[in-house]
Amino acid sequence: MKNSHGFVRIACVSPELKLADIDTNTLSITKTAFEACNDGADIILFPELSLTGYTCADLFLQKKLRSASMKALKYIAESTADIPALIAVGLPVYHDARLYNCAAVISGGAIMGLVPKTYIPNYGEYYEARWFSSGSDSVSDSILYDGDEIPFGSDLLFKCSDSSGERDFTVGVELCEDMWAPIPPSASMALAGADVILNLSASNELAGKADYRRELISKLSGQYLCAYTYCSSGIYESTTDTVFGGHQIIAENGRLLCEGDRFTGSGSIIYADADIDLIEHERTANKTFAECGAVELGRGRDGKSYRLVECGVPTGNLNDLIELSPSNIRRDVQAHPFIPGKKADRTVRCSEIFSIQSSALASRLRHIGCNNVVIGLSGGLDSTLALLVIVDAFKRLGLPSEGIKSITMPGFGTTKRTKSNAEKLCETMGIPIEVIDITPACVQHFKDLGHDGVTTDITYENTQARERTKILMNKSNQVGGIVIGTGDLSELAMGWCTYNGDHMSMYAVNTGVPKTLVRYLVEYYKDHLASDAAAEILADIIDTPISPELLPPDKNGEIAQKTEENIGPYELHDFFLYQVVRCGFTPAKTLFLAQKAFDGKHGINSYSRDEIKKWLRLFYRRFFSQQFKRSCIPDGPKVGTIALSPRADWRMPSDASVNLWLKELEEL
């Protein structure tokens, strides 16, 4: 693919075949290879022994079958010379007086290497040891065929790259049983640098086996931080004693990207775009992976060093057929990466996160011997979630609700709706609430500063935020308690908090929760833990626009200052946060993925490319410029894969320049 943004398109093919009919199978493989190429495939994988069929049994001992297979392989290589892809096909190969079950890797019209199966099953319906030897028994490391010297061995890796850097990935190959071994060959392949593992397989179908197979492949892709592609023989194999379903699976970093239907009546192809950039980022960030690689020194089985076969990138006539775009990417891009798509999964996730928050607070209170907490309630989502967490923590500790000191502090921008919701929520939950109007104190402060008290500038806004924090801190001293912070992860990323205002607390329970998830956590509590009366109030809080309420309401008394009108939609910023911090992606790739994620389909909001680019620019500016606020944030629990604590997850100089990132964005 052109302009691939670090993606590699993998095609997994389970073709039609006729047992021992090499000519028919050759045509089927060649035809489907071109079909996959027309869909932009960079890697095309066929099943184990796909040239002959896996169930040929004693026919593998026939020289005619073996020689016809090698001749067909040469034909496939030459006839697919214009296909800009790496192709892996299975066949039997006679070498060093032994017969091997091999995967042939083809690229640019040539056979780049032959990888023999390492672990040969000799049980039940799998009695390959009758015909095949293990690749570990091979003597020489190449085979001469038709004047070409072809690399041979289980110690081969295949490197694809071009001068532009558009395609740069390394492929390792194993066959069927290899994957089921306690220490598969793919383990050392990944440590030696293989980004993509291909498994040519012929695994029969038994009740429940597909589930285990799927789980195993997903696990291996996560453990090896790679893309793992599995392609098994289909229904055209012999059914004398067993049935093959043509199971096709593409997984990446523990995530299932694509899975084909089994038992289909015709040759099938599935596609997925594997993210090599993400694999590289995960391996760079995961020092355990790097340390294992250092220990293993990239050694294969029996201590062999891997040989790297340079495949380059074919430049045939079909090279420019497909250009990757947001509309044709073969990959699910989640618009809300912090939120599980299925409601049942969301419920489980929210329950877990809420438990992390409340148990963290309970542990802190137990550790310091504190029975009182102070929280400022605005009637908005963040402070509501913090209150719910406090209530649950007190239940865990068996503490009376009187120890929860809730304070609502109306100011110049407070609306009746939010103030009323804060008061009613505490009332329904049996929590005392105190009302302290900060207006007189702020007016006096304006006079002390020589501020006119009318100009709604940053001083006007931050005076209110800091006055509220001062009240909370002093109240905590008065009652012998601690202040519970309400700010969330998204606000920390954007620096959307007042330094030494709502920025500060003694324990911040929402610090690891992104804004898009806060709403779902409150909704979870409403649906599963709240009384009917509290649930009604929580529903209205969920529907309230996000606002710091630091500017006066409109003429109807409604919220005038809406955060997302100023800094952009939080769903975009949370998306950016995930791609930039969690995945380490560039501005170009983040913009590309956002276009795919927010295309307006499947009930997701739609944003134009210009809108996304505008808010992405703001995200980068604020993320870099506001690091100084994150450098001194309070303690708080990490609940997901991203946290911005300077003590653990995110270390960044406050004076780092954003120019490199903005320059790339401006050039798009």
C-alpha cells in the first residue's frame, strides 16, 4: 500500500484445493494472490501444505508429488512477480535425505526462503512423523533448485523495507504444531525482531477447539508484542477421519483484528491492517521485552542465530494500485478508546474502575488514620463521581457519612440547576452539605488587586477557583480531614485547571479517569448502585453541559461558559490523548486515524478533517505548554493504561518545545 502510515495489510487465504492436484491448486493460489493484491495486501498467507493439501498422507512419499510441488512453487513465484507483497505457501520439500513440511516465502518473482516445521506431531490424527522430519534436523542451510540457491532452515527471518520507510517490517514463519509447543519458535523470532508472525496451519475442528485456538493466538500476539496471523486448511481436505474448517485469525498485541468464518463453501480471504508503528512503540516502551531479547540474543532453537533475508519491496506494475485512506483501512479504529463498545463490557469495566478508585481512597484513609474528607461539589460530573467514590470508600471502611464534609460554593457563574443538583444529591444520599457563597470574598479580592470585578478575564475566573480551594483546604484543617480532588485525566492532559486552584488537593480520585469515561462511571452508579431518588438526580447531572461555571450565566440563567466550545470536544481530545501518549503516534497518523474514527458512521459524531486538525493543533499546544501543572499533581490512582503522574507514568520537561509536532501538522 502507498502512504501506509505504518500499517501493513495482511491477507489470510484459505483457497479451494483438490488433494494432490498440483495444477489446480497452483491456479487457485495464483488467482487468489492476485485478488488479495488488488485489495492492497502487503502479506499474503496460505495454509500448511497448500500446494498439495495437508491430508495426502503416504502420497507425500511419492517423488512425483514432491517434484511437481517445487516446480509449481517456481511457477507461482514467477507469475506473481508484479505483486508487491510477501507470499507464504506450504509444500513438502525433500532436502538432505529427509522430507520436510515447509513454508515457502515468495517475493518479487523469487523464492526467498524455505522454512521447515520444527515440531512434528506424532499423536492421534496428526501422525506427520511418518513422513516429515523436524527442521532442527537439517544439515545444510540452503537448497539448490533450478540454478537458484534458496535459503533453508527454521532460523530465517524476512525483512521487507524500502528507501522511503513506508514499508519496514520483519516477518517470522512457523507452522501449525510449532504454535502449540510450550516454547514456540515464534517466541525467539519476535525477540530477534519479527514484527509479524505467520502460521501456516492445518488444524482440524473439534467442539470448542476454535475458542481455545482464538484465545491462544490473541495471547501469543500480546506476549510477543507482534501481529500474529494464522491460516488453516479448509473443507476441501479429506474428511476420512477429521474435518478442517479453514480457520483464519489475525491478532495484534493481544487484540483480535479479524477472524474468518469457518466451514465456508468457497475459497475465502480475510484482511487486516496490522500496525507496525504500534508494535515498535510497545516493544520500545516494554523494557521486559527488550531484556528478554538481550538475554536470548536473538537466538533460534538450538542456539542458532537468525539469518535475515532481505526481501526489499517489489516494484512491479501493480505497485500503485492501492493507497491507504481513512475510508479503506481494514481495521476497527475506536472513536472512544477508553470505553468498551458493548454495554455489558462497559458495566464490567466501570465496576472495576470504580472499585479501583474507592479502594484506593479507602486504603489512603486507613493508612493515615483519617475519618473525615472534604469535597467541593459543583453539581457537575467530575465532583459527582468523586463524591460517589467517597461514599463507597466510607462503606468499605465502615465509616459514618457524617465524616463526608460536602461544600458547594456558588460564585458568579453558578446556575440554579447545578447548585440544586449538588444539594439534592447529598440530601438523597444522607450526606451533610454546607453552602458557602464565595462572591463576597472574590469581590473583596478584586478590590485588593485593583481589578474592576467586571472584566471577565483569567484573573476573574481563577480568583473563584482559588477561593474555593482555599476554603476546602482550611475546612480540612478545621475538621482534621483531607481534601479530595475532583479533576480528571483529560483536564490534566489539557491543563484545563487553575494552578493551585482545582489543580490541588490531598488525594485526587479521578486523576486516572478520562473525561469521556467519567460520564459512564456516573451512569454505572446510577443504574446499579443508586437509589431511585439519587438516580433521577444523577441522570440530570449526566445531561448537564460540561462547564467550570466561572463566567456569568446567560439571560435565561443557563450555563453560558461551555468548556467544549472553548477547547474542543473532549471525545476528540481523549482520542488524541490515547494515540499520542499511549501509542506514540505522529500528528499525521493521529489525524489519519481520527478521520476514520469520526466519520459519522455507527452512531459516532462526525468531524471534518479541518475540524480535527484544528483541535489536534490545540491539543499539542496545550499538552506541551501545561506540563508544569502535571509536574506537581497530587497522588491519585491509575485506573487504565494511561496516567500522567510525574512519579510513575509520564516524565516530560516542562520547557519542551512543541515545534517539531506542529510543523508536521502544518505540512499536512
